[in-house]
Amino acid sequence: MHRSAATATAGALHGPGAPLRTTHPDRRSQRRTLCGRPRGEPTGVRPASSRNVEASVDESTSLAVPETEMPSLRERFAMADIDGNGLIDEEELRALLESAEGGRSYLLDHWLPESALRDAIALYDTDGSGDIDFDEFVAIVADDRLLKGRVTDYEEAFRAMDASGRGAIGMPELSRLLASLGQGMSEERIAATFRKYDVDASGTIEFDEFLLMFHDKLLDLRQVLDYIRLAPEASSPGAGFGAPSAEVAAGEVREIESEEELDAVLASAPGLVVLFAGLAWCRPCKAAVKPYKKLAERYRAATFLKVLGNLNASTKSLMRDRLGVAATPAFYFFRNGEVVDSHTGASRQKMETGVIKNLKPEEHPAEGPVLFQF
């Protein structure tokens, strides 16, 4: 679902010969009036007497547009009104809502879901005509429903979050960004948020789905840019936001995000590598997290990893095709890059027994095994 973020003027987007849905030229005169003026004509701030006419729109916001902004609004309305009939039809509204710089820069490809377009029409088409006139357009702008940033800024933010450089972001990357912006969520909420914006169910968030997060105000462009421009790892192209290092600290559990990342760890780890394979919504997997961390703290000669099979396409392939995971949680033990043992289930005894069995005598802690006391 990844698409080019190239931009175009309204003329380039709807060039000569492009099919356009037209509206009957007389419809403008048929629309109801507002304080004696045709609703299709540009107006200034709407008077208080008209506020009850458009109860579905937040009038306290829509009225807060200063008269000095009217020339700019008229210009942007004219850009959106491709066929020049004084109204914005459904296709023109889609292009407007998908634009950047507040309606001044148009993307070449569609990214807004049909449901979001229908919601916007239901909210702002207050006379039920099926089109958006100037007053209704003013309400859209005043309610901050258009992306204000430049496309290049959204691209910069996306590249900074794309730790793998594959043109998509995973759940851990989104979780780290939200936490860094003070929007930390539980694992369950992160998983639900990720599924909501993974519109094509690919297991990753592509650029068009990323834009939807800004449209829905989940992310604020200025906050994201301010943060990533201060992050050391974002200073070089392709470095990725929060890109994990190739090392795993002793006593820690590292969550991997791709099959390539697993292979890198397996190639560098000197001893036993333990991989916990689970799913974000798996209850036994959640119950196994704490004791697994305790094992990592105790058996520091081993390297402890965790992977979620529903994280992205790569981790799904890793669990399904390479490891052949049939049930979760599953635990795999590697030496020299090869699987030497495995088991399933969240039993603490089974988990520690597997670690003890696969450690060499010299790799055991001096004080002995935990023996399930955790």
C-alpha cells in the first residue's frame, strides 16, 4: 500500500482529459441561503443568528476564522473546486482532505479511507446537498481537518521511524515514538492502535497509513519533527528512528523486529540464544513475559530474545515458515545459528528447565539455578 509522496498542483492532479464528476450548474442557486446570501458564495464570519442552522458542525470553532484569512481561503477553495462550479463535490473533497499545506499541495495518490471521507461529508455537508460550499469549506479549515505540513516533512518523519529502511514501520517503532512523545500506551492499546491504522492488514504501517495518523491527530508533525531532529540516530539517512543496535545487553530481553535482525544476533552471540515467540493478544504469552525476564537476569551467559509474530510480515514469516510455530508461547534454543531444542507453553518450570538443559556447565551462574523461585 506504499505510495509515492510526490505532489502536484491541482491542475497536474486533474489534468486535461481527466474524468471529473460534475455538478449541475443551477444547483448553486437552488441551495438554501444564509442571511440573504447564496451559500455557495464566499462569506466572512457567520452571524450568531445562523448558528442553529448547522448544529452538526462545531460552530465555536468554525466562527473563529478572522476576516484577514478570507482571501487565502477563497484561493484554496478555488484550487479544490476543480470544475469551477462553485462547489466541492465528493471526489474534489477527497483530494482536498488528502492534500498537504492546508490545501495548497495535492498528492498524486489517494490514501484516505472511504469511511473517513463519508464521515467528513456527514459532518460538513450541513444542507445534505452532497457537495461542500464555501461556508462548509471554511468550517473544515477552521476545525483543522487538513494536513498543514509539507509532504517532505511527513516523508522525513516517516523515514526517521522506518528503522529497517524497508518503507514500512512496525509496532515497536510506533510504540517507541508514542512513548517518546509522552503518549505511552499499554501493549494492548498499542496493538489495537496499530491494527486500526494498518488499513491493508499487511502487518506494517506504510506511508499512506502513516498520514492517516496525522489526519486523526494521533501524531503532531511539529512534535515528531522536533523529537527526531534531536535524536542522534536520525541524523544519517536510512538510520531509522530508534533503530536497535546489533548487541544484546547481558540480563536483558531484546525484542526483534525482523528475520534479518534475528540472523544478525545469531551470528554475533557467543553462546546459547533463547527466543521467545509469541503474539500480542496471546494471554499465556503475556503471563510468560515476567518469568522470562527473570530468567534473562539470572542466566546472563545466554542471550534472550523475544519476537511477536503479528508485528509485521517479516516476523510472521519467521514464526510460520522458518520456525514452524504451531502454538504460542514457543521457546527456541540456538547454538551456532542452529535450533538445538524447543518447547511450547508458559510453564515457569518448563521454561527454566529448557535453559538449564541447553547451557554448558561453564555457562551456569556460580550460585546455581533459580529452580523456579520466581
